Amino acid sequence: MSIQERDYAAAAEAVRNASRLIDEAIMVGDGTIPEELQRYAIPGEPFWDAETQAIKRLAKEGKRTNGVTEVVAMHPIGAHTPNLVRLYVCVDGRMVVTINEDGSRHRNGALVAARLMVRKSDDAWRVQGYETNDDGTLANFQPVSECAEDPA
């Protein structure tokens, strides 16, 4: 396995682990940020801020989920660099059920995609943030009708 392939695999593992921990925190529903998330996402960076704010907001609204999202597509974007990997990530949350404070349930998950930056930090790959769109806004997770194909 080449260095490039190892870097992409390690970055993809960081994304999957961060996603799993975020899902688990939202399922618990008390707004607690898992300490282990720091192993897979960089505190204070855009991804960390957006995802931890979502965990806290949902808890404050009395919402939690039942079920986990699934990373269904992930592939590198652009050229390999030694300490930064850019990944297209597509996540399926359509089977996730939201449970409201009153116990009512509804399925409102979606198929979403984003372009993530994963940085090697302290010898570990951790999710840093989202790429920006042409207008300067963050290219965070947005609903899609289908996942993009790997251009490779």
C-alpha cells in the first residue's frame, strides 16, 4: 500500500469514527460531547464546531435519534498532500428516526454530501472542516438526490 493510499484510508477512518461518535451522542440525547471525538475531529475547527453545536441544539430541543447514519460513498478530491486529505463524503441518514421530547417519532433523515478536509495532526488524521463554495460559504452537509461518482 502506498503512502497516499494509507493517508486516504486513515482519513476515511477518521471520518467514519467521527460520524459514529456523533450519531451515538445524538442517540443518547443529553448534549454531552464524547471525549473520544477529539481523536477524530479537531476541536475549535469548523467540523467540530458545527457537529458539537448540532449535538447540543438537538438535546436542548428535547430531540434524540434512533438509528445511525451510514457513510455510503467516500473518495478523495484533488491531489494528495502529506498532511491534508480532501474527501467527498456522502452519508445516508434516511433510516434514522427522530424522537421528540413528547415521544413522537418521525423519519426525516436525508441523503447528504459534503467535501471535508482531514488533516494530519499530532500523527493522527482528524476531520478539520468543510471546503468552501465559490461564494465563500462552507460546503457542509447538504441534501443530494444521489451520491457523486468517484472520478478516479
